[in-house]
Amino acid sequence: MKFFISGDIRRNDLLKLVVLLTTIFFLFLWITNLLLFLKVGFSYESVVEYYRGSEESFRSPRSYLGLLEEAHFHFFSMAVLLVTLNHLFLFTNRGSAEKLLVIVASYGSAFLDIASSWFVRYVSAEFAYLKIGSFLVLQISLLYLIIFVTYYLYRKKPEYPKSLQ
């Protein structure tokens, strides 16, 4: 990370390549995440039907084991994704308040996105709004992190964090 702070990252082509390829993989993850959510749908009714089932469309509710397997995988993968992107974001020239907002938004929305599936299924259908909202905040924060980290990597003029100026 010292390469980000000192600006030396622009002189280390292999490190730049690793970070760029990582953000490209994260971008494809972001796209596939969006496409998978389209399977569920962005309406209250479609989210409720996906998790609670529907006799009219012969859809079974999501099972406890299915939700548990999904949560198990997502807790791990989102932690890796978020620690990587937020860690890189910490070394950009953005202010502390913005960094705090992005960190809280990304981790909070990821947690609520995972938890809201359980809430819709087992607590109340009204949590479908939380599922949609947390998913959208997560997608926005991930895209912001991906774009800004990549931009910072390839910007023309070195910009140092305000704490180092």
C-alpha cells in the first residue's frame, strides 16, 4: 500500500496490472450480481415471491438450507471483496468523512442484503423493501469503489492523501 501513498505505484507496472485485473474481475462480479438479481426482480412482489414462494406460480419458498448456504458463501466472499476495495480506497486522496461513508455504506449494505433474505422469508414480507434498498446501495458503493480505485491508479498527476500534505 505504500505504493499508493507515495505515488510509486505508477512506476511499478506489475503492481498496477495486478490491481487493474483485480478491479476488472470485481467489475464482472458486479455485473453478474446485477444480472442475478434480475432473476429475483426489483419489485416488492417479485422479492416476496422469490423468498416466500407462490402457489399461483408454483414456486416453492427458499429453504432454510438454501439460505444458509447462500449466506455462508456471501459472508466470506463479500468480506474479501470489501476489505480489498476499501483498503485500496483508504490510500486515495479522498477525505476522511467520504471514506467513512463509503466504508459504512458498503459493509452495512452487504450485511443487510444478506440478512434481509432471511427477514423476508421468516419475519415479514415488508423486509422486501430492505432487500431491494440494501442491494441497490451495495451495487452503487461497489461500483464507486471499483471506478475510483481504478481512476486513482491511472490518474495523470499524483494526488496525495490530505493527511500527507
